[in-house]
Amino acid sequence: MKKTLAVLLALVILVSFAACGEKPAVDTPAQTSAAADVQAPENPVIRLSTTTSVNDSGLLPYLLPVFEQETGYKVEVQSAGTGAAIQKAEDGNADLILVHAKASEEEFIEKGFGVERLPFMYNYFVVVGPKDDPAGIKDSADAATAFGKIRDTQNKFVSRGDESGTHKAELKIWGDNAPDAAADAWYISAGQGMGACLSMASEQQAYCLTDKATFLSMQAELNLDILLEQGEDMKNTYSLIAVNPEKIDGLNTAGADALIDWMLGEEASAMIAEYGVAEYGAALFYLLDK
Amino acid sequence: MDSIKQAFDLLFSLDKELFQILGVTLRMSFFSTSISCLVGLPLGTLIGTRQFRGKSFLKKLIHTCMGLPPVVAGLLVYMLFTHYGPFGRLNLLFTVTAMVIAQCVLIIPLVTGLTASFVESESRPIIETARGLGLSDARIILLCLSEGRASLLSVVLNAFGRSIAEVGAVSIVGGNIQWKTRVMTTAIMLETNKGKFSFALALGIVLLILAFIVNAAASWIVKERADG
């Protein structure tokens, strides 16, 4: 028994090492020649506050090592729901943010915390649900129509309920028809992250609005299918905003600007357009026309 | 400072959702604590009073389980009650019942271990006298429990404290569902994730006030009974 356990443990450790080690080697274009003569910037640490979807989808772990190698900066990524991501920046704990909730972003800038909103990429939210689609939403024109059908048939629906970018997008789709979690038992306001909500939707055979990247990364463990995608009301735009140095002191503004310039540059754009193609057969993020 | 004011404003505003969450929290903690004590107090006393083979191994096992991370307890119970799990048909996942079960997994070892240690160190004279009088094991357990009630109260309150403050297990098996399985700790987590830090802290203060009231009431009851 002990032996088997030890062997299993060793295997798990080996596999995880292999998994960690392989990715960057395969995904990142060779930058080693440039790395040697890069001089470390004066303040090398950039604090990026972002949402879970960008980080959990693997996009940042894929992009940032290249940026770090080219510039000598070190990016510390804090990921949380959009609300918390923005609040951390307002508290002076981040140099820039990468989020996806237009109204909150505009408010952030209006309050003087952000310099400029730079939308640069987008993808689509998808509606996932039970494979047999009991509410029959599959051929809906857009998410609002699909939500209407779920509402009419009272099928279970799991909502993030955490004021994240995804939750705000969901509320926008419901519009004036937003269910009341207190009265409508079929509407489950989970107050958790995307992964936990998808697991719950799978358990309860409920519908859920999710970003595609998180769903694809978990699909193997979920008993759910993508039932609706690419409706006009499901577009999900990501923006970069540098925190305003006139409002908050002690920021690494040079670092934030360097990261923004790099993210909007050609190399990063090419990498973003390619991301996910090999693994899922389709890109997970699209670039906005400049 | 802002949070303290907010905490009292919240309490006095008689917010419907806050009181619903407090209700679920108390219901969960009451059942977790009661069940854990019903099992753990007699079990601990039994282990503490008797000598048997494998006793030191059993105690080590219990002490290890006292350090079980709540997330692990939550995962275990999640696996048992998941849709395709062995008890999936009971449909208990994401209910308060599942939260109580997960908490019992955590708290029963705590109560058992603390009670056993306490009985071993403090009740020896009682046990020896009782054995001398030829009392049955059941009588001895009852005697130890009643004689040591002040110390055992601290065991019970420990259990209650663990239950009411625990977040890892209950968020996994409860799911933090609004109007259903949301308790104070998961509500605090949620507000923290939303970035509403001062509101989250205010909820924390409300939770502390609740815990203080329960603790004070329990001590008062035991003191009254001892005096009366």
C-alpha cells in the first residue's frame, strides 16, 4: 500500500513538472538571443491587477514570459473578479489593470484613477447547459432570446452573482427581466468564481453564461455543452488601463506603459491571435481593429 | 473605523438578507456543534477513561484529523455527494445539510481529541473513585461529563467557534448560494472578491458580535446551573 502510494505520488510530481516545463518551450517563440543584452529597468516590478478569466485561460502565463525576457521587467499578476481587481488598483496596489467591464472601467477613469481605457481584444461569452438542452435555446438569435426561453421554462440557471465582469454581462443580457434570486428558485446566485459556477451548473444540470476559455479548459470534467455562441450581445471586450500617477503615488508608471506598449504591439497581437488554435482548433481571443 | 460604523448600521437596518444569512449561519453551526458534541463528547470520554490496545495509535489518528484542512474535508464530502458520487442520489450537494456533514467531519475529531485529553488529565480521581464503587462505564462517562462541565463547555465553544468561522469546507459543499447556503464567512469572501473590502470587514464584525453573544449566553447558562 505504502509503496503504491509512493509510486503514485512520484508519478504525479513528475507529470506536473513535465506539464509545467513543456508549455513555455512549445508556445513561446525563441527570444534567448535578445535576452542576454537586456538591461534591467530601474524599477523592474510591474503589478498587474486582472480578472480570473484572463489568467485562468492561460493567456497571461503564455504572453508574459516573453515580455519579461525582452524587457527585464517582472510582472506580478493578481487575479480576482473585476470588482476586486479594480478596487485593488484604487487602493494603490496595482500599476495597471486588465479587465472586461466597460461601465466599471469608465467609472474608474471618471474617478481619476485610470489614465485612458485601451480596449484591445475581445471574445464571446457562451451559454452552456445540459447536453439535451431542455429549454431549447440552441437556435436562438442571441443570448437575450435564449435567456427568455430559460426563464419561460424555469430551467435552472447558475449566475456568478459576484459583480464580476461576467456577472455584469449576464445582468445586461437579462435587462429588465432579471430574475429575483429570492423569489425564483430556478435562478441560482452562486457568488463564486467561473470554475466553481461551471462545476455547480454541471452538477445541477443548469444553464450558465461563461467565457469560452474557462469552459474549454474545464470541458473534460463537465457534463455540459456550448449551446449558444457569438450572439451580438455576447461580445466581451478586454481593456488595459494604466493607473493614474497623479492620483496614487509609488506607482511603476514606466513599467505599466512598457507593458501596455508591448501588449498593443505587433508581436503580442500575433501571439494573442494564435492562442488556443493549436489546442482547441479556434482562437480564444480576437484583436480589436485599431 | 468606517467598517465598525457600517457593522452597526447593518445590524440596526434589519436588512432582510443579512438576517437570512445570519439565520443559516446559526442553524448550520447549531447542528454541526450539537452533532459533533453528541458523538465526540462520549467518544472522547470513553477513549480517555479506558485502556485498550492501539489506544496511542488511535489518539495519534484523532490528533492528525484535528489538523485536517477544511478544504480537504469539503472536497471529501463533495466527492461523496456529487451527482455521480456514491450518495449522489440523495441530492444533498449545495444544501445546508451537506455543509453540516462536512463540518462534522472537521469538528468531531476536534471534540473527541480535546475531550479525551481533558478527561485523561483531569478526571482520573473521579474515574478511580467510580471504579472503586463498581459503577458501569456508561455511568462513569456521564459522571465525568457532568463533573467537568466547565471545561467541557470550552470544548463545545471551541467546536462552535470552528464551525462559525469556517469557510473552506462550506463554500465547496454549500456553493455560497444566495438565499440558500450563503453563510457569514462565504458572504465575507464574496464581498472581498467583489472588492468591497470595508463592507466585508463590517460583516466580519457582525459575525464576531454574534459569536460573542453565543459565548456569553453559554457561559451564563453553565454558571446558573452550577450555582442553582
